Amino acid sequence: MAKKLSKPRVLVIDDSRLAIEWVRVALCVEFDVIGLTSAIDSLTVIAREQPDLLILDVQMPLIGAEAVVARIGKGMKGKKLPVILFSSLPPAELAARAAKYGADDFICKDGDSISFAEYIHAFYTAGGRPPEGALSDRLSTKSKVQRNILAAGRADWISRRE
């Protein structure tokens, strides 16, 4: 009997369950997605699950992204965990925070799910490095799914400026 190959694991830490579910749906074909709504248990989950990639909301209550990124190496048993910051902050501010915190890249929450999934695939297959191309150009259009979420009054994970 052939051994089933496991999918790469992505840990998503975001205080919005909706954002976690959106990422799960966008990535479910290619990745196993683990979601946490609090960064408090992040080191324990990282040590136990040994994810291949971390998608991390910047604006989290109690423990912010900067503290999580600073402490990540402790739970990874010697391997580097690539980190992508995920936020509704303006791209310039998000890029500055990614550089300051030591994250590998960033993604704005106002992108569409297809571009998001394509980008995560390219990032992962590039060995946890940002692929060529302007991310902000590819992720600037609102998707139909997100417009439906906005219409339903569930905009907590999309830009609060709208």
C-alpha cells in the first residue's frame, strides 16, 4: 500500500476566526492549515505541530506579532520557520513592520483568495523566500468573496478604513 504524502503545514495566527477560515479555504487544496485566534499558545503549538510556514496577523491582543516573531526559533527544533505578516495595515506600513520584526514577507488582507493562494504557493516553493514580482500590485483588488463578507457586515478582518 502506498504511503500517503502529507501536505505542508501552515499555521495561521489571527484574532479573527473569519480571517483564519478565509485562509483555510484559500489554501486547503495544497496545505494543511492550523488556526489559532490567540498568540498566547503559539510557541506550544509551533513546537508540537512543526509548521512549514507561519501567517501572522500584526495587530493581535495581548501578544503582538513582534513578540511572536522574536520567540519563534525556540520551538522549531533547529529549522527556520518562514513568517509572513498578514494585516489590513497600509502596504508601506506593513512592509516596514515586516522588516523591523524580522518577518520574511507580508501580505495585505485586501487581496483576493486566488492571488493569495498563488502567492503562498510561490513563497513556499521558493524555500520560504518572497518570489519575484510586486506583491502589492497582485493583491490590491477586492475579491467577490470579500465584498460579500462586507455586505454581510463581517468586515472585522478587512481594512477598518472602509
